[in-house]
Amino acid sequence: MRSALANAARSRLAACTVSLTLGAGALLASPNIAFADFRVCNATQSLVGVAIGYRASAGWVTEGWWHIDASSCKTLIEGPLSSRYYYLYAEDADRGGRWDGPINMCVAEREFKIAGAGDCFARGFQRAGFQEYDTREQSSWMVQLTDDPVNDGPSVTGTGTP
């Protein structure tokens, strides 16, 4: 009696384990599940440092540095995006190239979160040119940093998902 009970319990436990494993696999493999966030992918062979700027309820904010290894991605903002426009600045730590743009915002040498985009030098910060990304109010957005073989420099692409 005892061994029949133990065998039945083992059988149920094995069935539960298989169900959980299959359920988790289906969840991860499902193409219909979208994760909302702002991600940056580094498609180069160098370490890259990234800073982001955005409009928050209290005004402009810049944050950095995220270090993104070669051929990998990092999520800079988790969850659905709350702004339409985001700004990105990145530096190639190995070769010294930059992914920049015409919008000036503040950055610092080390990890930072800076309120306000003006008077960078007067407040003890550095100024960098950020590239604007119009997410068109998508819930998530991905920027891919690549080497530009034509101009022998960096290139950026951005895509979103509804």
C-alpha cells in the first residue's frame, strides 16, 4: 500500500514538473508576448558606454553610464515608455568613436542621473550631443549601435513595437 501511494505521488510530481517545464518553454517561445522597454544593442566588437536623456514629469533627465559588451543588449528603461522622444549618446570605449547628435545634454565622468539639460559646465558636468529618437509613442523601442563601413565610423538604427 505504501509503495503504491509513493509511486502515485512520484507520478503526479513528474507530471507537474513536465507541465511547468513545457509551460515555461511555451511562455518564452511565444511570439505574441511583447516586453515593453527601451533597449540598446551593441552590434560592434567593442565595449560601449551609453547615456540616455528623456523628459520626466519634473523636467529633463539624463542618466548613464550603461556599459554594453560587444554583441549584446541592455535595457535602459524597463516597462512601457512614457515619453515620445528619447535621446541617446554613446562612446566606443575601445576605439574612441561616438554615436552622437545635435541635442546638447549633461553627462558626468562616472555613473549619473542629472536633472535639467542646461548649464552643464556651470553645474560641474560635461556637455554631450545626443541623438533624438521619435518612438512615435510605441510601447517599446530598440536602438542598434553598429559600425558604419562606408564612413568608417558608428551608425545607429532604431525600431519600435506597438
